[in-house]
Amino acid sequence: MFQNAEIPFPVLFNPLKHYLPFIRRFIDQKLTDETVPDLKNTIKDLKHIGTSVMDIYTGNLSMDDIFREVEEFLKKNRLTGQELFASWTGTDKNDYRIITLSDNSRWTLKYHKHETRYVHLFPARLSPYTFRVKANTLKSAILYLIFYGKDFITEDDLNTARSLVGLSPVKDVIDTEAITQMIEILRN
């Protein structure tokens, strides 16, 4: 999944969950590189999205820009090294810090207990240039675009796409609208 995403150490970042251009490239790559998209590997990749809600960055900074600015922040504030970083953020599951990047987007830095990837990075809630989405809505939209992709979206096609990862059928108009909106965001 991350073959085209160079995530520098010590950062832990999931672009399929938090970076809109990467999500679009992921879909395009599945449609371009594979005559018949590989369902098994696609489902494996989508498991990394999880099951909760997330914020997706839509701004103009490239991933490299984001990583560079975070690295510069850590160096400037003498937070390089796992112990210094952990002391600054805290190590409890609810501990984190938020920093602002050059485009005024805000990013959460959280300690992740790992030998080499201890700077867990993701967009802050309600940050400029982000939107919040449920994991299952994102998964449904991605699956629909890869395996169906028709312009006219039907509830049956959405439910068939959802069944590929074991999600229950959408019965609520609000959920259907959320998935349809996510499909349109990913298409643009």
C-alpha cells in the first residue's frame, strides 16, 4: 500500500487514512495497474483504515512538506529522540500535542511506543483543510470506485461494495448520502 509513500523515521503516518491526494492515487493505481483489481490485497490495505472516525487533510502541502515541517519543529524545539519526544507529548493514550504548519493546518503529534516510529502524526480535529469521515464511509467509497465506479450510484451497488469487506448494508439515507458525498470528493 505504501510503496509510493516515503514516510521518514521516526514518523508513523497513514496516508490512506489522512491524506486525500494519496487516497486518490491509491484508487487510480488500483484502476490503472490492475486489469482486474485485486480484491484480497485491496481489503488488506483497507484494514489499515480502522473502524473509527478520522480527519483527512485536503490542503496544498505535499506529504514531504508536512514531514519536513514536523521534523524542523522537532529539531527547533529539541524534541529529537524518543525519550525527549515522549516526555513532551506524554505517554498515556489520551496525551498528545498539536502543532501548526505553514499553511495554518494543525497536526496532532502523539507518542507511539515503537522503536523506530514513535512520532504518530495525523491531522488535528477541526483543523483547516480537513474534513472528518467515518472509516466505513471511506472504505465503502474506495471499494465502490475501484470495483464499480459507475457515475450513477445505486444503493444496491453501494451495498455490494460494502459486503466485500463484511460491512452491513446501508439502510439509513444519511449513511447513503455520506458515502455518495465521499465518492464525489474522491472523484474530484
